[in-house]
Amino acid sequence: MFSVSGNTLTWSLTGTQQAALAKQATEQAYKIIDSRINAIGVAEPTLQYHGGQNSHEILLQMPGIQDPEHVKQLLAGQSHLELAHVVSPPSPAPAQTYSTKEEAIASLNSGGNIPSNKRVLPYTERAGSTGQDANPNLKPPTKWVVVESPAIIDGAELRTATASQGRAGGDEYEIDFSLKKTGADKFGAWTGANINEYMGVVLNDEVKSIAFIKGQIF
């Protein structure tokens, strides 16, 4: 809704719209905190929504932490999210990963150097993503992938991005996201030209999820 007063235009949200935005912001904050405390490696952290439905509060308890200020800095720091083209044979071949950073760099055939148009990033596969039974208490090993630089889409062009298991289950994952207009135009052109290529969600220089492009996305 908006109102006009002379040369001034004023936009305002309805109560329903405000509640929806507050709920979305709380859920996004929850996901960010969850990913960051997992990186700290606390054995049994407690993370949950707190208070009433409209309180928009999150409760985090981390027993045994000796440096709470470090945790505050980690949680308050800004994140950089990107969608990047993973250098790999196309689907149905699996996404190309490497056991070590050195192995990934060697694949570039650039004399041990990383060209300016490539990046070598760590990637931790999701538990069970290899299709084998996994110990839920055992953290999957970190692998390495090569992605192209610059990224397809920078975080400034994204509204939201999440990963979820594909409808068929197994080791397929889907990346759900929404884009601003400039990002949508760029992404539509890229996906149309890169069917079956792999794309990674990169958060703070770490690949969080990899999926392949099934068709052009407008």
C-alpha cells in the first residue's frame, strides 16, 4: 500500500506482509546460525526457536564453549553467498571432486598455479550422499572442487537460496532460490547454455551443495 502527500510517496506493508517477512527473516537467521555452529564443532549444541509464535527469537546453547566472544563474532559476521559453475564432466557423470587441494590444483595443468579464472574450494559432502550407509556421528571427509571465476551469480543478486533432497531421494539434491531481476536475466542465459552442467552453492569460499542443471531456468 502507498499514500501520496505532495511530492512524497509513502509505502507501507500490511500486517500480514510484515508477519510474513519477519517469519522469513527468522527462518533465514536460524539456517545461518545452524551452519556456523556446525563449523565450530561443538558436540551437542542446542538451537531452537524461542518464545511465542510472533516473538521471532532464537535460543542457542553451546555447553563447554570457553570463548563466547569468538562465537558472537562468528555469528554476527557477514556471509558471502554465490552460485558458481563447477568444473566437471556433465551429468549423468558424478560431479568431479578431489581428495586433496593439491590434486584439484594439479587437474588444472597450470604448473601448480591457480589461474585467475578458476578457484579451488573445499566441499563437504552431505552424510549419505555417496549412497552408502553413513555413521551420523562421523563427519564426512572434506573434498575439493574447482569452480569457475567469476561466479554465475553473486550474493547481491540473490534473494534466498536453500538446498533440499531431490524428489527421487538418494544422492540427488535440489537447490531452491529466488533472484532479483538482473540476476534472473543473467541466470536464465547461463542455464540455457549449460544444460547438465554442475553448479555449486558457495558460502564464504566453501561449496555447500552441488546440483546439475536440468533445463533453462527463467
